Amino acid sequence: MSPLAHIVALPVRFYRLFFSAWVGHGCRFQPTCSAYALEALEKHGAIKGSYLAAHRILRCHPWGGSGIDNVPESDKTKAQCRHQHHDGHHSGNDQ
């Protein structure tokens, strides 16, 4: 996690330590919004991670969705997966 993302994550960590138990466990989504925010900051950094977390929190209302809503993979992770898949695909055909 970048240093800026660590700073942005501080309020989320504070919330999880002191307020999460009072709010209750009636989360509409899995993972919870706070877990989603920390994962988004880890995967995408401070700017895009904050955007993704804010977007998720804004969707958390009685008329919003529910269910499993995972943090999207970063472009870097997608490129690594494509590269590994591409390498694995060719290694089986080179005989």
C-alpha cells in the first residue's frame, strides 16, 4: 500500500476499531464497506481506491443493491494474469 493510501486508510481503520460494533452487522454487501475500502486502497492506491470506496458507500442504501461485490482487479494485476495465461498457453503448444 502506498504511503498516501496508508493515510487515507486511517479513518477506515478508526471506524473499524471504534464504531463498527455499534453500527451493527446488517451489511448489504460482502465484503463490508470498510473491508472493501481497505482492499480498494491496497489494490488501487489512494486516488482510485478512495473513488471505489466512496462509490461503494453511496450504493449502500435501502434502494441499492446487495450481495457479493468484490473490489475489481487493478490493471497491473489483470496484465500479470494475461501474461501468465499467455505464457502458459504457448508452452503447451511448443513441441
